[in-house]
Amino acid sequence: MQDWNFTGGAETMKLILMLGVIVSFLVAIFTASYDSKPGEEAEK
């Protein structure tokens, strides 16, 4: 097993949380852009 010089579990937890937030934002952005069909105006 590799030693990546983690100072503790807190650092990995921060990394996992940040990655989760970034992924959720990207998924929300891409799914929101696919809601409207091409050629139709978005209803406001």
C-alpha cells in the first residue's frame, strides 16, 4: 500500500467532500441544460 503522506482522516474527508460538491454542481448544470428541447424557447 502506498503512503501518500496524509496527516490524518480529516484531509481525505475534505478532499472527498470537495469532489462530491464539484461533481454535484457539474451534474446539476448539465442536466439543467438538457431540460429544454432544441428549437424551443424556454418558458419563463
